[in-house]
Amino acid sequence: MAKENEDGQEKTEEPTQQRLDKAIEDGQLLTSKEVMVFTTLAMGLVMFLGFAPFLSVGLDTWARLFVIDSAQNLDTLGLAKVRFGFWLVILATLIFGIPLMIVTILTQAAVGGLHFSNKALAFKPNKIDPIAGLKRIFSAKGLVELGKAVLKVVLLFSIGALVIFQQLGDILNLSASSIGQGLSRVSAVFPLLIGALLIALLVIAVIDYFWQRHTHLQQLRMTLKEVKDESKQTHGSPEVRAKVRRMQFEKSQESARQRDALDNVVDATAVITNPTHFAVALKYTAGQAGAPEVLAMGRGPLAQQLIERAKAANVTTLQIPLLARALYYTSEIGGEIAEGLYNAVAVVLAYVFRVDKGESVEMPELTLPPELRFDEHGNLEQGEG
């Protein structure tokens, strides 16, 4: 049966990536002590085999600590021996400790990743709560840990006893051997014993890894409500997402219409630009009924394409930023311009007609109503832009 949260809802949903990331930030990482034991012991065996040829050198060096080879300076000889022994211990610790530490770090990185979290160091009162401790001991997890401990003891003792029984003859002869012969026999038996134990530890490590992974994911499972709440926090409510998708669809349709309308630029009377951010192509035939028509419009790259097509078709292009923005934000492709822009556009078109006839005239000043003055983002502004 799935676990329940404080609201009584069952945790039936797999943890989301956001939930997994939060668990890592809280220091709740997947880990396995049995895998750690296996890898460190395996590394220890590799190091023993690698340093076996130098074992006699190390023993001879250590033995010299207990040899008084000079009757002089006896008052300082003891301190010198202690100092030398101290440095031998440090050297041995570094030689064996650093590789084992590296293997431990790499093992955790492979099992559950590495992350240093301050929250994991915080004091947790439930850790010293005796009632909570008893619950952990007699929980399903506690029973599994007990089963692993029993399995470990049975396997390790059985395999260890079997290896020792096979090597019993050599072990019994150790008492009649010299120190060198004894060490030689022990160095031959020791890898066999550790290798056999590693096989048992590998079995235990595999079982423990999959159990710890299962337990870790079970603890992070979520209720359906938690998944929905997380989705709302991340992506917003379904209503908002639907509105955003609708706006995106409408925007894409508008962009498609603007791209298709670029082919109509060749029929334009004039193009009003800002100078490259906005461009609007207008068409008006003298004497026609109605207001000027918007053939095409664009913003950014589309505006640049519109301008290039206008120049290629010898359509008059005028840089009037305030009017270009007003036309862009108040007009529709294929529709007439806004009523408030009639006067300004009429002045511009009259200027275009005279220029097209070859007359040399200056561009007249334009005025737009305050409610038709826009900035580049479509917000109302005061004054010309």
C-alpha cells in the first residue's frame, strides 16, 4: 500500500525532477554503506597486492625503530626514534588513506552523486527522540537492515571459514616457521581470504544498492495534489497556460499573415518606417472612396524585409517613427487606417504624390493625437518619438 502524507492522501506518483533536485539540496542523497565497504575493501586488496614487493622493506624500516645501534647520544635517541616512527605513521596513512578516500568519494558519486548541503548539517531533534528511534528500529527498514546484517554475518563467516579450512595446514605450520616464512605464507593466504570475502560483499552490495534506491524513491514519492501544485508553481495554472498558448498561436498567425503580405509591397503607394524597427506599407489611389489601406506591416526582421522589397520596387520610403508606430499598433493588414490618423496620412501621401511627380518640396511637420502616440513597446507616450 502506498504511503500517506499529512493530508491523508496516498503518495502514488513518482517524484518529479524538481522534487529530486530539492532532495539533493536538502542533503537527501542516495547512498549505500555496503557498496562503500565493497569498493574500499577491493581497493585495499589492490593496494596490498601492489605494495606486496615492498612489504619487507617497510617491515625492516619499522624494525629499526626498536634497535639501539649506538651507545652515544642515548638521551636524544629515544626522541629521535619516536619522531621517526611518527613520520612513518603519517607516510603510511597518506599512502593508504588518500587512495581509499578517493575511492570512497568516487563510489558515492557513482551511487547517488555528490552535493554538499548545509541543511544536512542542521540539528534535527527527531534524531535524538527515543520514540522516533524505536519506530525506526521496528520499522520495515529496520527489519531489512537486520536481515542484511544476518546475511552479512552468515556469508562472511561461512566463506571465511571455508577458506581458512582449505589453508589450515599452512596456518598450523606458522608456529614452526621463521618470521619471514610466516609473512610469506600469510601474504599468500590473505589475498585468497579477502578475495573470497569480496565475492560475498559484492552480493550484499548489489542487494543493498537496489534496496536503498527503492527506499529513497519511496520516500520522495508524491501525492497527485503535490504534483499538481508543483506544476502550477512552475508553469502556472492550466487556465493561464491555455491563455499563453492561445496568445502564442495568435501571435504566430499574425506573423504568418505579415510574411504573406510582403508580396503586396510592390503595389504600395508609400512605406512608413521607424526607421528599421517598424515598417507599414500603405496604398491609396487618388479619388478612391474610403481611407488608405494597409497592405503590409512588420516589426524587426520583417520590417527590414519590407523596406528592402519597397526599395527594390521603387516605392517611396519615409522615416517617420511616431507615425510608423501609430500605424503598426492601430491597424490591421488589409484594413483601413485609424480615423485619428486620417489627417497625418493625408499630409504624407500628398507629399509623396508631389515627390513622385518630380517636385522638390520639404516634408511637412506632422501632429498626432495624444492617444495615438506609442513607444516601441506599444505604450502610450507624450510628444514625438
